[in-house]
Amino acid sequence: MPKPGPKPRPTALKKLQGNPGKRALPANEPKPKTSKSAPRAPSYLSKPAQKEWRRISKELHTLGLLTKVDIPALAAYCQCFATWVDANEKIQKHGVLIKAQSGFPMQSPYLAIANKAMVEMRKWLVEFGMTPSARSRVEVSSDDEADPMEEFLKSGGKPKVVK
């Protein structure tokens, strides 16, 4: 049975947002290994879905939001995107209204397909923090900030005296 309340956000996203709730971050959360480069698009994706994968996977990987275990989730988004694009192309070709067998106008079935794919896409976009509202809550720390461990190692292991 699902837990009540909003779904928890991934810790990587919370860190990018500056931990707005100021709650302790989970110490025992699984941390899947990341590869040096973004994972390749799965071969089972359609060509438009693979194109979308290539468009966004590098960005998500750079932010630490795409690991090997996230491949099915991103693949699902990309396939929803491809379905949406295909349905919209057919709507542009045939129109929003088509003639039924009875001769009366009716809504194109491609419109329902496009709308359903758009709803599914939005859900996956939110999961990865890829909507404008999700991005507005993300704060990226500057790379110029010195890492205390790096400074310690560069000083030859001598502790820095703070006055």
C-alpha cells in the first residue's frame, strides 16, 4: 500500500535544490555507481526515442541524475516522447477531426494517443527534475568552491589553522 503524502525526491535532486526542507538526508540510500560517460540509448528504443535520449542523457548524467539503474525510467520517458511526436505528426496530416463511418465528424484517435503520451511524459519529466517548476527549485553550487578534503591533501596533510 502506498504511503500518504508527496513522493520523496531523489537525494541528488535535494542536494541540487540546497535541501530546502533542511531535513537530514538519508545516509543509507542506495548509491548506484555512475559511469564516466552517459549510458548509451537502449537498442529497443525507436529511432525518435533514441534521438531524444541522446539529447538529454548527457545533461542528466552531468547532474548525477542518470545512472545505470535509471536507464529504464529514462527509456520510458523517451518512448513516451516518441509516441507523442508520432501522434502529433498524424494529427497534423489528418487533422483533429476525422469523418466517422456514419459520415459525422469525430475526434481523431491520434489526439487521445497524443494526450495520453503527454501525461505520461510529464510524469517522467518530473521524476528527473526536467520541468520548469522542478528546475526552479534546483540550485547548483558553484564549481569554484574549494573542497576541504582537496585543500587538506594539497597542503600535504597539514591542518589549516582557523583563527
